[in-house]
Amino acid sequence: MTQTMGHANIADLIGQELPYLRRYARALTGNQKTGDTYAAATLEAILEDRSLFDAGHSAKVALFKAFNQIWVSSGAPVDQADGEGDGSPEARAQWRMAGLTKHSREVLLLHAIEGLTTNQIGEVIGVEEDEAVELLRIARSEMAKTVTGRILVIEDEAIIAMDIMAIVEQMGHHVTGNARTRDAAIEMARKDPPDMILADIQLADKSSGIDAVAHILKEQGDVPVVFITAFPERLLTGERPEPAFLITKPYSEEQVHSAVSQAMFFASSASITT
């Protein structure tokens, strides 16, 4: 995009990328409400100043760069963490994040989940590409050291389920089982409560992975969740509570690594309702 654009064109481009900005914001903050607040603030800033969209950036890079400026100017809440705070999942997450290298989580999410190149990431966060490459290396190392646990996989396609289980086991997690239907998932969770759930949206008997997760969370309380779907836009509408961690099919091994590590890192999930 090398030419300036009119307001209508910018609005169309933002509309196409907004669901993914909201996904990124939620994964970065670990909370739907907080992530959406940052996304809304980004849109307000763009209304005041559209210069990023006139600077030759792609629409996605311009939007994410505007978000990053808001994120940085907010005062980096993780830098304010003191101990483990009040003991809530959010407080524990903020405390853990205080020990991470600056920008490393942003770089990891932008690359693994949003698919940006290291050059684009450098543009978004305002560093040279070689620094973005180094931050990505550091991020992978730091996330690999996060807590491991017991994971329930809810996936009806056998080959995909086997692949996902192999990935998370290689990461050091223990798979409690794989459920192909809503009812099977609920029963497995009752027999062997997981520390985390990795779930597809549509299951073998046409039941809903979202319904299964909602039921499990109602019975067992706050458990981190990662959803996998071929249609992420269906969950990123803003019309109801949505998952903070969402992987798009077809996924890569790195995406699974990143999302699982991030979700475990926060040790909390967004509220899911039907």
C-alpha cells in the first residue's frame, strides 16, 4: 500500500483486520474485556490520527502498529507487578510477565498466531528486523520454560487429534485423553480433571466444543482453554464472550506451541457461553 487512502477505504481495511487485532489483544492480555478495551482505544486513536495508514504500511501492520503504540503508552502494566498480588489468575499472570524480556511475548504472538514476518514485526513494535529475530528466539525459549500440566484434547478428527497430542506431549505436558463429542469430553473431565483444555469447535456428532468447554468450566472452575477452528471470524464477532486463545486451521506446530504456552502462562480462560 503505497498511496494514501480515503476514510471509507481505511474503514473497510480495518474491518477486515479487526477480528484478528482483537484476537491478538486478548492473547496478549489474557483477558477478553481488557483486550477489547485496548482494541477500542486503538480505533479511537486512528480516528484522531490516520497517519499510519498513509505511511506505506500494509493495513494489518498499520493497525497493529497503532495498537502497539497504545499498548506501550498505557504504562506497561506488567512493569507494575509486585509479588503475586491478590492471588487471582490475572495477578499471577502479571507477576510472571514482569520477568519476561521486553517485547518478547508481543513478538511471539505476532509471528506464531498472526503470521507476521520478522520484518513486519519490527515495523509494528519499532525495532530493526534483526532485533525482532532475536526477540523471537528469546520468546520461544522463555515460553518453553512455562509451567506444564495435564491437557484434555477435544477433537473429532483422529489424525488432527494425534498430531495435537504429539505436539503437547513433546512440550512436556500430559494428555489426559481425547474426546470426540461433547458428552465424552464432559465425562473425561469429570474422571480426570485437566489443567487445560484444547478444543475444536464442531465435534463428530454435530455437538459443540464450546458447549463442552462451558459445561466443564461450570463444573470445575477456571481452566485455561485454547480453541481450534477453521472459521475464527465466527467466534470473533464481539457479540458474546469469546476465547482469549484461538488457533486457526490449518495450524502450524509453532502456533500450537505458542497458544498452549500462553494459555498455561496465564492459567486462566475467558468466560465462554453459548
